Amino acid sequence: MKRLILITGGQRSGKSAYAEKLALSLSDNPVYIATAHVWDDEFRQRVEKHQERRGPQWENIEEEKWLSRHIINNKVAVIDCITLWCTNFFYNHTAKEWEQPSVDDALREIEEEFDRFTAQDATFIFVTNEIGSGGVSPDSVQRRFTDMQGWMNQYVAQHADEVILMVSGIPVKIK
């Protein structure tokens, strides 16, 4: 039976660890879909820490954009995370030069891909960040991204069966 769970919160609030624990409570062999583009060595170290935390029972998939290419019917999947996934649409780094589509175009493309992917009969555990909770950036590009990512969070939350806010490692049920 299809189920969609959104886990949101601030940086280092325990979102990913909670999502992984939840997935393991629902399946002996969950899927972990990593959406990150590794930008530098420091970020690579973050990714490696996440990988070390998971054991061999996980099926790991790295997919920066096109989640719907992966068939996960009847499985439990953690998708970590919406914020990094949105970044991959906001900045087109697959072209020869960096391109930046309009917020509306990028958001529409992300929503359409989300709808294609979540049409499957699976349990989806999406992880995201509440980056808009930290105040308004003086940088116009960051403000545009924060708006887009916040709208995507709202889109996913509207479709979610359950929404959990992580606060200092404590899950708080929102929906």
C-alpha cells in the first residue's frame, strides 16, 4: 500500500537518522536514494558518514534528478534529501556551462518528477530541510532557491500521509 512520509527540520536535527530508523522498522531491506551532487571534499566526508551509518541490508541508489527511473514497487525507500534534489534542478550542472532556470520552470519540473516517482506503490520517506526558518538571505539567488525549496516542501507535505518535524533529535508529529 502506498504511503508517503515527510521528515523535515533544521540542519543536524536528526532527520536522516530518524528516517533510516523508521525505514528499518518497516522493512528488513530498505532502499536509500541519495540525491546529492558531491561538490567538494568536505561534502564527500558528510556523504561517507551517512554511508557508514547504514549497513549491508540497504539497497543504495545514487540519483541526482530522475528518481522515476528507479522502480521501487512494494519497497520502503528513504529519499535524502529534497533540498539537495531541488538544487540539482535549480542549477543545471549537466550542461557545459552552469545554467539557472526560472524558479517556476524548475519547480514545475521537480513537481512533475515527484508525481511520476511517487505514482509507484511503495513507502516513500522523504527527508528535507526547513532552510527558510533561518531568516532571509541578503543574496538574491539564495532567496530564490529558499522560496522554491519551501514551495516544494509544501507540495510534498500536501501529498504526505504523515509529516514529522525533527527538533534537536526529537520527532514531533505535524500531520
